Amino acid sequence: MNIAIVGTGYVGLVSGTCFAEMGVDVTCVDTDFKKIDQLCKGIIPIYEPGLEDMVQRNMKADRLHFTTSLTDILDTVQVVFSAVGTPPDADGSADLTYVLEVARTIGQNMQQYVLLVTKSTVPVGTATLVRNAIQAELDKRGVTIDFDVASNPEFLKEGDAIKDFMSPDRVVVGVESEKAMDLITRLYRPFLLNNFRVIFMDILSAEMTKYAANAMLATRISFMNDMANLCELVGADVNMVRKGIGSDQRIGGKFLYAGCGYGGSCFPKDVKALIHTAEQNGYELRVLKAVEEVNAYQKQVLFKKLLKHLDGDLSNKTICIWGLSFKPNTDDIREAPALVLIEKLLEAGCQVRAFDPVSIPDTREYFKTQRSSLDTSRMYFAHDIYDAVLDADALLLVTEWKEFRMPSWGVVKKTMKGSLIIDGRNIYDKKEMKEMGFVYEAIG
Ligand SMILES: NC(=O)c1ccc[n+]([C@@H]2O[C@H](COP(=O)([O-])OP(=O)(O)OC[C@H]3O[C@@H](n4cnc5c(N)ncnc54)[C@H](O)[C@@H]3O)[C@@H](O)[C@H]2O)c1
């Protein structure tokens, strides 16, 4: 089968490459000329483990192609997946500009049946807007051509994206016709040969499922962060509490880790968008508002702990940050807790020494373009973890990349000026750290 994937970001590029890996002929489309130019040379614009090899292999096998023009290839494909961005608008709602642009392009140019599948995370009811946008263009042209729309929200996780796409827990699909259902079934069957877990439903429910899933995950994180803060006050250990409750099968052990707040391109914007959808429908999602409030507070917690240990005066202190991306194994820094922390440190007059295995270029660009009023001359991007701790009064672990898990603590101790370690992801052993002479504090 020939398909197109529009939008070659984290979702589009991974989905397109994985479909190609299964033998589908895939053309990935993006309006970003630079991105497509790089991809045509086999250079991938994002960091996602295993992706580059897979892209190059499928390009070589002539199953994966790249273009900036959906119009040029529209007649060669039966199915178009739309995986363009849906960034938050000023009021928190999802911006559907790109989603509707794709629909209009299809309506303006299609000559034969197309199934347009929305993979982007979009508010409930978007499929109707997409269908209407295509139909309006067909009406303008005065032609009648059969088409379908469907919703296939994506659940992959950055950092594990290939594994998640190749062996999904489930695939959720909202459809309105037998023909759409058959096409989707054919496309996904190879991924789920042993246990076909495509859950077909109506489109509104499929759109809602994606938001409900992210809202639930964000809620678990904020719940545990709230518990962690209370554990600190009453002298309990949140790690033991996590084990204690996670072993209850009704609760389960995943996504129960306390930390320094959730970030990324999905949870913050999707929680906001769902709150907005509820408001538009005259309903208040009280739990999710609290989830957001707890998360905003949690992103300040490392800074507060630092202030407490350094007697409220951070001016001219040198602070080391390990980890900039919002989680390990990705270069994505969107809404990352490290950005909030660095901003506060710079405002407080600190020297910041930061290291991350892959996210330094994007972080440098972020502060240059989006935080240009800050004095970034006091921010230094280190070559490695030991360079980052040089003369540091404190080390703050923000993202739990593997290479931060077992550093040579002897070298760290000798290289730092102070001995304070604040562990924002609870990855170090409290007893061991104290035995090595560090002042150690974690979350909860
Ligand atoms: N990143 C994730 O982990 C993840 C997971 C599940 C769902 N999602 C959802 O998937 C969608 C895409 O997310 P992403 O992180 O891949 O976004 P991204 O910002 O990395 O990529 C979006 C791409 O779409 C391109 N684009 C925009 N308008 C276009 C157009 N008219 N034609 C062609 N290309 C166009 C952009 O140039 C960009 O390359 C969002 O709705 C997001 O919420 C993301």
C-alpha cells in the first residue's frame, strides 16, 4: 500500500519509518524545507534512539521517501496520516491551523478516494472540522469525490518511540466507514500479528481517549509529587510509599515516581487543552486544574531546596545541572523543568554549569531566542558531567539519563567546591551519598 505521512516531527517520522519497515511504501511530507533536505540525505533532525539506522535502511530499500509537496504525491496514495503539530494557543486550546491546512490541501487537490487519518492530538470534534474543510474545497471545485476521515491518536513515548510503535499496547482508531476500517486494519495487522489489539470506536471517543490517557498519566505524576511533599513534612519516604501502593494491582507500579515536575510536548499542552474543551462545554475539570497547579509548584521545588541549603543567598554561587531534556533519551526540551530552574538560577545571580548528552544545542537556542532578556553570559554548557561540576557549590540532577546514574563520586567530590547534591529524580542512594560525605536531598 502507498501512504503519505504529513508532518515529520517525533510522531510523523517515527510512524512513517515504522510503516516502511513493515513493507509499506511511505512518503513523508513536511513544509520545513531544511528538514526535508536533511532527511533526503539520511540525516534525521531529532534524537530518537535507533531511528537514524531505520530511516537510512528504508530509504535504501526505496520504501521511504521525503517531499515538501503533498499535492505532488496525493494521487499516488490511498491513505494520508496527518501528524502535524497542534501547539497550544494563548487560551490553552489546541491550535488547529496546521491540521486544517492539510485538510484543505487535500480537498483542493484530490482526484480520487483518500482516507485522511488524524494522528495529531486534537480536541474532540476536530474530525468534523477536518471533514468540512475537505468538503468545502471539493464544493468550490464543483466536484464529487468520495473520501473518509478517521482518528488514530498516537501513544508513542519519545525515547522509546520505535518500540512503542512497532509493538503497541493497543491501537485506538475512530472510524465512520467499513472502507476506512479495512484500510486501517490492513496497515496495522503486521504490527499486531500475534494479538491484534486495534480498538475501533466512534471518532469522538477516539479523540477523547488520547486526552483522557495523557490527563490520567499527568494526574498520577502530580498526585505522587503532592504525596512526596507531604512525606517530607511528616518524615515518611515516598519511595517506600510508592512500593507499598504500586503493589496493589488496582493501582499498579508504573508512573508513580515523584520528581521535579512533568514537561514535554504533550502532557502540559494536552492537560490545558482538555481543561479548555471542558470550559467550552460549560464544565470545570477540577482535578486537572489541581494537576496543573501541583506541577507548576513542583517545577520550583529544586530551587526552593537549594535556597534552603544555601541560606537564601544564591548570588555568585556556581550551580551544576545534570540533564536538560524533559526526560532521558530525547533531545526534546519543550516545557522541561530544567528551563524553569535555570531561569530562576540566573535571576538569582548564580553561575550555571549545565550538561546534557544531546539537548545542549536546543537549550542554547532557547535561551538565545526565547529568553533573550536574561543574562546568559553566566550560563556555561559543559563538555561532560565532570566539567559541569567544576567548582560547583551544588549539583542538581534534573533528568535521569543513564550516564548520570553511576558517576565516579570520588571525582565529583574532588571537582566540586561544595558538597550539596539535590536529586530531582530520586535515583541515588541516600545512605551511600551521606557515607561519601555529600549533603544529599531528594524528593519526598
Ligand atoms: N511528541 C510526542 O511524543 C507525541 C506523542 C503522541 C502524540 N503527539 C502529537 O502528535 C502531533 C505531532 O507532534 P510532534 O511532537 O511530532 O510535533 P513536531 O512539532 O515535532 O512536528 C510537527 C511537524 O509538522 C510539520 N508541519 C506543520 N504544518 C505542516 C503542513 N501543513 N504540512 C506538512 N508539514 C507540516 C512541522 O514542520 C513539523 O516538522 C501533536 O499533535 C502532538 O500532540 C506527540
